[in-house]
Amino acid sequence: MTNKNDMSSRTLTLQKVIDAPVELVWEAWTNAEHVMQWWAPSGMKINMISHDFNVGGKWKYSMPMPNGIEFISEGTYLEIEKFKKIVSSADFKPMTEGVELHVSFEADGDKTIFTFSVVHETEDYCKAQEKMGFYNGWGSTFNRMETMITTQLKKI
């Protein structure tokens, strides 16, 4: 990554309040079985290739597209602070490469303030990713995550 001081011009962020305790939102993000239920737009399937949730551990998922091409998501966990934050490198081939994911979890009573930021190498790349549908794509994905948490995990 380039100069961390100019991150705001290179970062796209989504935030939502989820009606579940931080432990459940953390579980949805960190447990591979749960991730496979929401890590894609609605109607798409995800295959887990690897999921080593440790600092330095690698994660890799594939999403078969209707045209037969596989969309690959992969990265390396750079920072993990239990129930607080996750930082990971990330590539979403063939559309997005060389970004960092910054995910934070903040307890707010029985709810969780969930913040997801993607830091890009340049401001221009960031703007291009936004135009490509960042907010709709990830927004839809996190709606799936929230539904899975509130309908499945809260009942466990």
C-alpha cells in the first residue's frame, strides 16, 4: 500500500447496525461454514478452497459464474483482534486486485456496529471500483450476512 495518511481518498466504506451481539457477527465473518452462506450476491454459490483464520493465514473462495468462468476471492489475514477488527489483503479476480479489507465490529448493547472498508492503492482505482458497483454489490452481500445472522445464528 502507499502512504497510509491519504487513506480517506482511497477507501470505500459500508456501515450497518446489525440486530445481534458482536459475538454472533464475528462468528458469521470468521467461521468458514457461515461465510459460505453469505459471501456472494444473492443467487450465487461459493466454494471454499481454504480458510485459515489466523494472522498470516490464507483464505480463498471461488464463485462459479453462469458463463462457466470462476470468480476467485483470496487474501491473507494481516491483523486479527477478536471481536474488534480484521485486516486482510484481498484480490477478487478478475475485477479487483491489491486491496486491503478493514472490518470492524463494535458492540452496542445487543447490537453490533459493523464497518467494512476497502482500501485501494490509488484514488483513481478507488473511484473506478465505486463506479463498478461497490456499494450495491457489497451492500447486497452484507444484507445476506445480516439475514443469516438474525435468522440462523440468533436461534442457536
